[in-house]
Amino acid sequence: MGGNSPELTAAIDQPIGHASGEPLDSSPGALVDSSGRSLRRAVSEADKASRRTDILSAAKHVFGERGYHATTIADIARQAGVSYGSIYWYYESKETLFHELMSAEAAALRAYINDAVRATPGEAGAAAPLEAAVRATLEFYEADRPLVKLLFRDAFALGSAFEAHLYAINASFVEDAERLVVLAQRQGAMIEGPSKMMAFSITSLVGQLAHRRLTTDDGLSASVAAGFVVDLLLNGLRPRGAAPS
């Protein structure tokens, strides 16, 4: 973009709502925010990372509020307080920005789950890490329902690229769940069997339940629901003490 004319650079960097005829800072690398204040383009890697984070945070807010199709780059720029053109210095399109938001939220969910599992006391029992993972998943989904619904459910309807991305995200959760399955098997808390298939079954059940709770109030806290899910997984639907049929 270094070869752009001054006129084109000014047009690209003009902020949303900037009155025509008002002076813009035309110094090299200059930007203005949505109120017309002069900004310097992020130069250092730390500045660039900070700017990307600000834009991603704004996109998270707008996508969650308006949905993917109704959101424009102009909406995100306005929310972030930056010029329309500056978004494209960091993200080449709305689709690219949405994919990065999907990855960021998936990473945040995995970190939240892993922190919950690591915080489980050693004396809590072999099933405790699994219950902590399920509870953390439900808590995360409920903390920001509109955005999670958009990213982890409705993205399936946005096209093959988003669908493939979601499958990759789900595969990473299956891998995490498989480690918990193998641990529970070693401790005698779970039956022997194909660990990956069991992990896929667990993540499918938890995912469907979490998605349902995004729009339906079942009257259960995340902790109570997690306890029920783990009891169901480990003990099945048969009444306790009932003889096999």
C-alpha cells in the first residue's frame, strides 16, 4: 500500500462519520479515529497486536449483536473507533475477521476448560476432571449466548469454509476429551473401549446439550447439569441396583 496516492490514502483512512472538508493528518502512516482525532498507525509488533485485539473485540461485540450477514466492516470500524480503511491493514475481509474470531473463542473455551480441569483437587475422584470439563463448557456457553450461538452453531450455515473450520475446532475438543477418557479408564472410572469414539460421543452429547441451553431454560445450573451429564455417561439410564434385562 506504500504506492497509494495521497488522495487515495486519505479516502481509505477517512473515519466513519468524518465531515468532508475537515483536515486530516496526512503525515506518513497517519490514521484518524471515528471522532476525527489523529492516530499513528501501529508500527511495533506490540502495537499491531494491540490494534488487532481491539478490532477483534469490536467485531465480537458487533457480530454477537447483529449477526454475520447484517454486520459490515463499517460497523466494526465504528465500534472499534478506527477508520474504515485501517481494518484492512489487519484483516483482509469480514470473512477473515470472523474466522479469526472463531479461532480466538475456541482457544478461550479450551483454556477455560483446561483451567477447570487443572483446578480439580486430586482427592475429588476419577470422574471429577470430566465433570469439571463439562461444567466449564456449559458456563462458557452461557456467559455470552448470542456470540457463542453465532460462532459454534450458526456458522454451519455460513458456507463450506466456516463448516470446515468448525469441524477442525470440534476435532480439537475431541482430542482434549480423549485424554480425559484415557485417564478415567486407567483409574477404573470408565469402561474399556475405543477412547476416540468414546470422546466423540461425549463431546457430541455435551455440545448438543450446551447448544440447547442457549435458547431453552431447563432450570438447571451449569454445575447441576454437568453432574447429571457425567452420571449419565458413567452409569447410563438404568435405575441404580436394577438387574440387567
